[in-house]
Amino acid sequence: MFATVFDRHYDAVHRYLARRVGPDLADDLAAETFTEAFDVRLRFDTERPDARPWLFGIATNLLRHHYRNEARRLRAYARLDRPAAIADDFGRIEARVDAERAGPAIAAAVARLSADERDVLLLLAWADLRYEQIAVALRIPIGTVRSRLNRARSRLRELIGPSGQYTGVDTLTEACDTDG
Amino acid sequence: MDEIDALRTLGSDVPAPEPRAKRAARATLLVHAQAATPRLRWVALPRLSLRRSRVAAAVAAVALVAVVGSGVLPLGAQPDPAAAAALDRAADVAAAQPASSGVGYRHTTSEGAHLSGVGGDADHPAGIWALVPVEREVWIAADGSGRLVETRGEPIWFGPADEAAWMAAGSPDLRGEAFSDTRFGPTPPGAEPGAPQPWPGSLHYEDLDALPTDVDSLRVVIDARAAAGGGANDYQRFTVVADLLRETVGTPDLRASLYRVAAGLGGVELIGSVTDRAGRTGTAVAMTGIPSGVGLERHTLIFDPDTSMLLAEETVLLETVDWLDADPPIVIGYSTYLVSDITVTIP
């Protein structure tokens, strides 16, 4: 039964971890996520409709020991200067280019968030969890999910500004030199 | 494009896990599983009653007791003297209470409903949204151990269009599990010494003892949390105060200081005496703000003026938004706190 959980969710958990700390460390943490999950499986009905909040909660908890790696990863995103992707219609190309232009500034701004707010934000954006799933993953009330997310998004907007450029007082590199 | 869209592009090209890594992880898990003996004993827990009638009653009451004020206050407004006075009175009540014993489990029982959505299609690009009713009972100890029981009801639709879209999309899951009952803790009941730790991190425990009870010092802490590393506004400060009142069972001194901080926030308005969804009379104060990605909304806190305890909270969307097919003002979330106490044991 647990093998089914592994097969169904390993790729998604790995992908989330890789976005946060890079593929190499993600290999280790994804494996650790599933061994931790196995240890506590008796407390979780693996036939529940969705094990994702449970697994992403464990993965997020493991990430707490690796914020230096995450800071390095965000620093790499902040330096990113990527070409526009090819999309299948002009509008989507435009939107994608806008999003990618803002990416480095977003990365710097994410680095300035508290660990709690960053976790909520990235579980939404990168793990595609809904509010109530984030509440399950982090074991916090859904109202607290909302308020943390609201603060994180406000802070991002404040740091990025209408120009789409990072507007923090520190440099992009300094912004990412944080342990959260 | 908003900041979440931009964030989603970051690392979107991260490579899929190497098959070699996946095989290694699977092998690690297999070895781990073979080495592990079933040292944890699963304790079957009695299933709590669904109490559908209470959920249904609460749902039916959504439209009737939505606490909507008379107008929209501009951001950055001055403190409302009437709201400040009501909050100061609640602070005085709290300050006069004897210190409670903090030993044991913080226990909270609540009922509420929260916004939940699933991704939309070409006809509903902003998603399909509904309110999902939730009954929640939680016990949390200082070490993060405890128990969480949640019962979720059927989605409550804002209108027929959302429900029709949801059915056309194949009725994707909106509410999660209908019922869950999970125990957390570093020392599972019945576990042998050295048994594996349960869910890492366990329940989130807000260490209220680490917070200052002096108003000025507490305001500094709230500022720092509200700012998320930058400059805070009073709406964000108000939400931090709510975070610290919600499911925390703080000491009377701390609760008093939280109310005094709230009394000094610009834009807090007094709604007045209201009846919450459990039929209790309380004093309501509200703050209007624009959380990113949501729309102009009003967050209301209802507290008991005689005990200073938080009775309920509610969020009302005040403006028409492109992601929700509903006419404002409309309730997009609420919680009613039925029990907040300290217990020595978990049932």
C-alpha cells in the first residue's frame, strides 16, 4: 500500500523540493520524506483521498534544516536572465515573458520573507496546495494560512513595486543571503 | 500577471527526478521498511458524531448573521475612539482575571466555513469556488503533541453557476477529507522506547510564554510579524493580533495586551453588539483591508465583553471581483470558537 503512495507522489514531492533547494539535495530530502512518512504511516490512513498535504508537510519540515541551501537557490533565481519561452499563442508568450522578467525580483523578495510566510507561499505556488491543504500540511488553522499568505503577498508586491524590479534597500544578492 | 504567477515561473523548468534517484529512494524506503518492525500500535479512536444538523444550521445562518458594517474605511485611518474604548474595556476585563494554569493541552473547539477553490477551465479561468464547512477540535501541548479532529461538510455554493461548472468538471474534490482524526506527539501512546518519531514537527504550537506582555514590547513583536521583513500596515497588524488570539488560549495578561495593541490600530471600527452563529452576544470590531489577490475585505473579531475571550471571527468580501460569481458583501470565511480551555489529558 505504501509503495502506491510513493509511486503516486514521489515526482511531485521531489519537484517541490528541487525548486526550493536544488535537485541534488532534493534527491536526499525526497527519500527522507518517504521514510519519515513510512515511520508515521500508522497515524495516517494511506487510503485517504489525498496524501499530498501530509507528504508536503513532512517535506517542508525537513526543509527547515536547509535554509542556507534555499538561500543559495533563491540567489541563483535572482541572477537568472532567461530567454523567453516559446508558447502556443501570442498572449501566453507575453504573459510568460512578463512573469519571467519579474522572476529575479520575486526570488529576492521571497528571500526576505519569514520562514513561516515563505512556507505558506511556496506550498501554494509550487506545491499547488489549496488553503485548507496548507492548513493540514502545516497543522495551523486556515485563518492563519490566510493571514500569513496575505502578508507574504503584500510584502512581495511592496518589494517588487509597479516596475517589476526589486525595490528592497539591499541588493538582490544581499536579499538572498538570509537563513530565513 | 500577479506575483503568484511570476513565482510559479521560478524553477518551473526544474528537471524531473533522475530515474536513478527515484530507484535509490525506492530502495532506501524498501530497506527501511524491512528493517522497521511494527513498533507503533494504532489506537482506534471513536469517531465523533458528524453533527450535520449543527453544520447545516451554521451554514443556513451564513447569510443571516454576516456582520457587515455601514461603510468602508480608508486604509491608514485613525483609531476609532469607540472601537478603542471597547477593546480597552476587554483588555481591562482580561487584566483583572487570575493567571490561568498553562500546563496541559490548549483545547479549542470551533465551527466554521472557509473558501475553497479548484482550478478552472476555459469557461471559468479564475477557478470554481465554494465555502466548505468545517468542525474542528484540537488539543496542542507545548511539545507539539496533541490531537486534531476535523469534520468537513458539503460545499456551499455562492451561486448556481459555480455548482454547474463544478459538476461539468467532474466534481473535483473541494473539501478534502470528510473526516480526519489524527494524534501527534513525540511520544505516541503505546509506543515502545526508541520508537520512530511521529509526524515531524507535530502540531504548530504558538509559544505564548515567549511573547512579552508589556504593550509596547508586544507591539514591536507584532510589527515585526506583520511586516514579514518590511513595513507593516495596520490591517496586517490586526491579522497578527487575530492569529495570536485564535486557538491559543493565552494568559489574561497577554490577551489584555493584544486588545490594547488592537485598540491603537488605525482603521479598527466598532460594529457593536452582535449575536454570533452560536447565539452568543458579543462585541464586534472590524478592520477593512485589501489582502493581495483577494479583494477589499472586512475582517471582524467578536469577543465576549464579560470574559474577553474571542468568540468568533468572520471575513466578508466587500467588492465585486472577477474570480467569484457573487454579489458583495458576501461572507468568504468564518470561525466560531465554542470551547477554549486547558485540559490535562486528551480524550
